[in-house]
Amino acid sequence: MKHQKYILLILVLFGLNAFAQSDQSPFKIWRLTALSGQANIRGNYRESRIANGSFENMHSESYINGILQLRSQSYFVHPNFMLVSLNGIYNPETRRSTYIGIPDYSEKSNNEGWDLSTTFLRKKNFNVSLNASNYQSIQNIENLTRIRATNKYKGAIISYQNKVLPVSFAYTHQKSDQKMLDIVRSFSMNQEIYQGNAHKAFGLRDYHSFTVLKTKTKTVQDDVVFNAPMQTITTVDFLELSDEISFDRNKRYTFTSALANTNEYGTINFKSFSAQENLTLRLPYRFVLSNGYNYRIAKQDLVDIKYQRIESGLSHQLFESLNTGVRYEHSKSDQSNYIETRDKAGLDLKYNKKIPNGKILMSYNYSKEYQTIQTPGKSTEVRREEYILQDNEIILLRNQNIDIQSIVVRDVLGNTIYQPLLDYILIDRSPYIEIIRVPGGLIPNNATVYIDYRMQNPVGHFEMNSNAWITDLWMYNNVLNVYYRLYTQGYTNQSSVENQVLNTITRHVSGVRLDFYFLKLGVEYEYCRSNVLPYEGMKYFVTYQKMFKKIYLTLNGNLSDYKMNYEVTPRRDMDASCKVAYSVNENIRINLDYMYRAMTGRGIDMKVHTSKAEITTILHSLYFTLGADIYWNKSVNSRINYRGVYVQLTRNF
């Protein structure tokens, strides 16, 4: 970051020179067209106490820092010849410390760096864009974890639009370094991406696109669980051809195709080819026939996968209220030591009707699935099984009798290996495994992850029947919503299914929601009977937003309280927050914030309090701010107490 102050100085000097020019002709060797920014100075005092077991550490500091931020736009010769956007932020301090980045409400703090983007011939068929940036920041994750991040980026895009074959080429180079400030964890990535794309339409009824992608990635991950830093070097070659063809002018009969080939080699070796074909026919009398075929072959390590799926569905819309449909699906997954065949048929009904001052929605889904499993071997390696980890949801791995020690959880790119207890928790629900993400870890809520594991092979066949019923009733101009959900899953005609327990489920969910202008609240009861994981629990939520003359108040609260039948400790997840903004007059504003989060259950016990008070006054375009922060975090083995005050003077221009 040593060059940032020079970049900002150049912006200021050129800006003074540019605005002094009087010639308003669009042709100029160089002209600055926009310049804005912010400058502030801030004094801080902080103290904290961190305890891990019997070890306790005290820390306090006081220092002064400042921020100078500028945003500019300019051009050379003419705006359509070379347009330049240059932005910079400089964050000098009297002293640097790894303690920077306090627990607060900011997604990012202590941000400094610069970014530059340039576009040549932006209104021509042939144009070039150049981009570069260099930023450093402290990232706060859910008020639980702080990460110092440095990101460097540079890239270029060349585009040529023409009537024969429009093409574009892109290159990006990104370097990223992340280091947790509370525990010994770091991650660095150096990645280059080369991409080419061509697209073509021969008429009004077709569109074709071809993409070539090459990615070179090197990562180094240093974690408390590793004896030495783990390094991966991976290259990915990717090709994709997409086509869309309509057989009539109104596009009622449409065919789409996507062919993709992936070759990943280096630390991770993975090859795959996939074809996804779809044909949609919009027939007379509001009938729609959808047909699809999916084919995929893949190889990773010693595991070969061949997968095929055929599906077809016929739906019908009667007036505006009733939608009906039937569907059929056949799939076969042929892996090393594992062959699985599924045949599934179903019926769908959906009724949506307006009633006085409201509406009613009812839907019903029935599925019957026949499954056969053949396993000549004793165990199977499962690769890249996809899951979405959501808070307040019970997520079981799909297969049974999994070796819990063999489970590896990665991000979707495969570069980051998440760690148990730090990023996720595994609970043995024999014969299933439950996975829970840890708040404050590296896995965001609702994030997609890939999981590898080894399992014992089941053998046999069975029929599965499932039913889903949904009823929603909105009343009083959609202010009140009463709903009920029912889901059942059962088995018939089952043979000897070795090493497998079939999960029979009956799940009831009922709730009431109120949405009345500034107030939203609800309560939900869930009861699940299951031979694997029976439970029952309540969910509550409330949101309140109201403006009282000069006071703006926001309240949010969520509580999930579940009782597992086989566990003594209930699973409880609670978060509550309050924000108050009070405008004493047009020059004085007071902000108060408070957040509380608690999570308890099997293998996790965490409580977090965060509060912040701030008063801002305006005097002749100067903003004077006085604030205080209090933070308290308690988990199973650690405790953090933090207090801090600050004074800040800000000027926008």
C-alpha cells in the first residue's frame, strides 16, 4: 500500500489542473470530468480481555488514524476514445498493529487501496477494457471472526462485435491473502484465468454460444489442524457449447442443448463430460410437454462415474386457478463398486384462488419411486456431493454408514478445505451423519459446499412413496397468513436391504404470520416423526420498523427451539437486534445499535453481545462523531470482552 498516497496526490494535482481549464471542447489531450471524495481523522482507545481455558490475555491501545478517499473520472483525447476511472483510499495511522479491526457492525473496515479501469473506443464495435485494483481490509464475519484480507487484481477484455461471429477475450490475474486475527489460520491464492467466447445467431429462431476457459490456481492453506501448510496447484480446462433453437415463430416449440467438457489436473485430478438436452412443446388447450435428457461421465482418483437421466412432464393450466401435471423420471448412476437405478413417477396439483380480502393456495404432490442398488464391492468413494448449509435447518448426508473420518468438506472451487469444529460440526445420527455450519467460520449461511466421503455399500431394492400437502390462507387484505405443510415418506415392497435403514418420515409444519405495515411477526410449530431423527420444535420471528417523528426504530428477532427425542440438550438458535436513529435536529443525530446471538446444542455453545452508541453533529460541512463499542463473546472454550471509544472528524467534498 506504499504507493497509495502518491496515487491520491496525482488525483488532487490533476484535478486542480483540470478544473482550471476553461476550454469546453470535447477534444482534449486530457480532462478530468468528475472528482469527489472524503477526508477524516479519528482517535481511538481500545481494551480487550481474551481468555482461552486458564490462559488470559489483556490488551489495550490508543492511536490516531485518518482516511483520505478520492473518486475520479477523466478521458484522453475524447470520452469515446479513452475513458478512465481512478479511485483511491489511503488509511494512514500513527502505528500499525494486528489488533486493528474491532468487532463491529461493518462488513469491512480499515479499507485502503486503489482501483483503475480504462475503456478504449467504448462506442465502437472493437473495444478494449483494462482493470486493476489493490485493496487491503479487515473483514468482520458475523461479529465472530476477523480476517485481514489483501486482494490484487488486474485484467483485460477485448470485444469485437460484427455480423459474422462476435467474439470476446478476457484475461484476469488475482492474488488474495487472508489471515484470521483471532486464531492461526491463513489462506492465499494466486489465480490466472484465460477466457474466450463466441456467439452466433443465424436467424431470429436460434442462438449459439461457445466458451473456452483455462484456469491456473495455486493455493496455500495454513490451519491449526495441519502439521504443515497445505499447497494445491491445479489447472482447469473447460469447454462449453450452448444452443437454443425454436421451430416456430412464436417460440412454442423450443430445443436447448448444453455440452460441457472439464479437465482438471494437478493436485486434484478430475475429468468430466456432460450433455443436457431439453425439448419444450407448448401444445393447444394450455398443455405443455417438457422432455429432458442428461448424460454425464466423470473420473476422479480411482472413481469412475457414469450418469444418465431421462425425464418427461405434461402440465395443464385450467383457467387461472388450477394447474395439474404428471411426470416421470428414470436415472441410472453407474460408479465403481456401486450401481443405482431409480424410476420415479408423480402427480402435481396446484390451486390458487382469490377470496374476499385475500386468497387461498393449496397444492398436492405425490411421488412413487422404485430404487435398485447393486454393490459388488464393500465400500464406495463418493466425490463432489453438493449440499447447501442453512441455519435452522436439519441437514443429513444423503447416504448411510459413512466413515465419519473420511469426510472432506470443500468450497465449490475445491480450493478451500473447511475444518471440523471451526467451520462445521458433524453429528453421528447412526446410520446417517448430520452436518451443521459454525457461525463465524469460513462457510457463509446458505453457502453451497462439496463433500467427499467413503461409505459402506448397501444392497437391495425398494419402493418409496412420498406425499406433500401445502395449504396457505391469506386474509384481511393479505395481512394474516395461516399455513400448514405435511410431508410423508414411506417404503413398500422392500427386499433385504443390507447396511441400510430406510428413513420413514411424517413431518407436520403449521404456522401463523402477520404482516401489518411496520410490524411482521410469526410463530411456527414443527413435528417430525422419523425412525432416524425424530424431533419437534418452535420457531418465532418478529420485525418492527417505525418512524416516530424524529426517531427511527428497528427491531429484529428470531428464535428456533428444537428438542431431539434422543438428546437431553435442546438445540436453540437465537438472534436479536435493535437499531435506534434519533435526529435531535438537522445538525445532530444519535445512533444506538445492539445485537445478541446465542447458539446451543450438541457440540456447540456460543453467546455474543455487541452494542454501539454514536452521536454525530454537523458544523459548516464538517461531521463530528463520538462513539463507543462494547463486545462480549463466550463459547465453549473461550471468552472475549472488548470496550472501545473513538472520536472522528469527517469532511465530504
